[in-house]
Amino acid sequence: MTISEETTKHIGETKCAANHDHDMIHELSKRLDAVWRYDQYIANASDDKELRKLWCDFKEQEKDNVSRLKKQIQKHIEEDCF
């Protein structure tokens, strides 16, 4: 075993959630951050209607994605598999 393998062999042994649950939470966090940033992008594009529309569209898409993820997380919690 190499030194690199030795120093990382125990990463991930202790889990507080299943991988798919961690994936959902991680992705939700990333998408919430994106929605938050779009407000600034929209403000920065105030003089460019086409670019402003692009950021507004992306923001709405992300809000839909956030909603879908939250529903999926809620479903997993209700089914006691979270």
C-alpha cells in the first residue's frame, strides 16, 4: 500500500447517512447557493435585457430543482429511509 493509499484508507468509514441521502443534501446545498447568486447576476446584467432574461430563466429552473429535491428528501424522511 502506498503512503497516499494509507493516509486515505479510512475516509468514509463512518457515515451518518446513506450515500443517496448525502447526495441529495449536497445537491440541495449547491442549488440553494446558485439561486442565491442569481440575484446578483441579474443585478449585474441590468443593462442587458437578454442576459438578464437568461439569468432569470436559470434562477426559475433552479428554484424548480430545489423544490423537487426538497420533495424527494421529504419523501425519504416520511418513508423512514433517510
